[in-house]
Amino acid sequence: MQVVPLNAERQTPNVARASAPPVGIVVVNWCAPAATRRCLEAVARLAYPRRTLVLVDNGCADFSAEAAAASVPDATYLRTDDNLGFAGGANHGMRAALARGAEWIWFLNNDARPEPHALDELVAVATGPPAAAIVGAKILRGDQPEVLDSAALQVNLQTGRVRLLGHGEPDRGQYDDRSDPVAVTACAMLVSRAACERFGGFDPDYFAYMEDADLCLRAREAGLRVAFAPRARVLHDRAPADRGRQSLASLYYSTRNHLLLLQRHSPGPAWQRKLQELSVIALSTAYALRAGRPPWQAVQAVQRGIADFRANLVGPRAE
């Protein structure tokens, strides 16, 4: 593991340095150096005065301590030997940021580009009143900034449905009053130090997909507030589909982890959870058939996710 000290801070007229809580920004890279460089360029332009960066090369070696420092002078660089998934990689960076004194952790996707005052807006909502333990940003499409990628995560524990709120809709401010959503996405999620220490960050059982919904639900179940900051704008450059195809790994993890999320958080009786499971299986299978892969491959990925969930297999998928 290589480390570059965090030492550069910037003054902004919006937030006084003395009153601004220190924020550690965690960016996890996995074999996507071009997208990550664009993210780091946006991080370097942030106006917030007390921010540091932890860049995690997650089972890859796309960067180095020197390269990270050249992009963002205040960067700490970490490299893991294995791919820990988004959950594990983000937790690895979180622990480093907390060790250096961060009071808030901003988990930021490596394909996201925050606008200069996004972090100011997140901290303003987080510190209240009323204060929040977790705050999500307004996520906009990178190629169409007037279109929502998501305002929050819509999680219905009665029906079992989980979806991105506002996905693909023109941003007319129609969700700006959703100040307390059930959950927000980890694309640009600010989490308090107390919540990070209490919950340990993301649950590595999820590896990738649904770990953000799980953390928000755990916080809400503990009586903590999850909030949405509509003025915190973040552009999301989703990786273009591989010739319009959904990856088999994403089909597997999204199916398995959707079932896992409901198993752990649904308050209903056993018969209701069984109906939810059947609904998730039907929806996942229908989605797989539209995923642009050969149908047998896509359905097989979903079926493996179902089988591994029923076998209580969590974490990284066995190869």
C-alpha cells in the first residue's frame, strides 16, 4: 500500500474554514482510469475548504501515489491486492480517511463529476437543522445534465420494489422537496463519522449493488435521518453499455442482492417475503431477457444469483 499525505486545503467564500467540518472523499477505481481521471479533475475544482481525497485502486494498478498526487495534491493513494467490490473498496478508503481525522465521508463514484459547490450543499444539509447521518446528492446524466439519473432510491419494503427515483426524467425540480427519502445512492453519498463507525460502512456481503440501500435502511432502523440535498449536483457518466448489453455480473449481483436486501429488512411475515421473492425473480428474469445478451446467458446469471441467495452465499461471486 502506498500513501501520499493529505496536506492541501482551499478557501471558499461559501463556507468558513473554521466552521467547516473536515470531509474525506473516497473514490474507488476498478480498471477505469479515464473515468477516474475525469472524476479527480472535478474533485480538484471543489470549493469546499476542508476536504481530503482517498483514491483506492481496487485490485488493479491504474494509478500510483505520484499520479494521484499530480491529479489532486491532497490525495492519499491506496492499492488492494484483490478486487474487494465497491463495498469493500469503499470501506478500505473510509477507514483511511477516518484515521486522518475526517468527520464526514463522501463516497463518490469514480464515474461521477461533482459540480464545484456540490460538497458545500451536502454538508449544509447534513449539519442541519435537522442534522442527518446520510445525505445524497442530485445525480444527473453526464451527457444530458438537464436529465435526472436519480434523486434518491425508492425502496418499498411491502412490495419489494427498488428503483432509482426520477431516472430518465427531465429535471424540473419535481423531487426537490423529497427531503427525507428512504435511501440515497452511493454515487455521491455523504455519511457522518458516527454512522461510519457505528455501522462499519457498507456491508461487504453485498460486494456490489444494493449496498447503498442496505446502509440507508440500517441507519433509518437505528433512528437516524437519511436526507436529500437537491442543490448538490453531480454528473454521472455511466459507462456506455457493451454494445447495448448488460453485464452478466451485474445481472447476478443485482438479483442476489435484491433478495438479500429484502430478507434482511422486510418487516412482513414469511408468506409476504415469499411473494416478494417471487416478484423479484420475475422482474429480474424479465429484465435479463431485455439485457442484450443471449437469453440463455442472461437468464443463467439471474438463476445463479437466486441459487446463491438460497444457499446463503454472499460476498464476491465464486468463479
